[in-house]
Amino acid sequence: MNQLKECPECNARLNQVDRNIQHCEICGYWTEKGTARLDTLMVFA
């Protein structure tokens, strides 16, 4: 399964908390490994 290497919000390095969760210590962004949360990627038109 692929994983993100950088946080999509602040470009800091993502840490792997456990087998399935990645977390950014800088801004608090978290995601499951192999996915990205859509709430930060939504564009309002």
C-alpha cells in the first residue's frame, strides 16, 4: 500500500503512528496509510 511522504497541508514529513495511521506533528493532519483525507482537498466553486 502506498503512503504519503509529506503533509499536503504544511509539507512537513508525516510520521507513521501505527500500522495504518500517519500523522503530522506540525499541523495535526492525519490520514490512513494509502489514503488522503478529502476535507483538506475540497475546492469550493
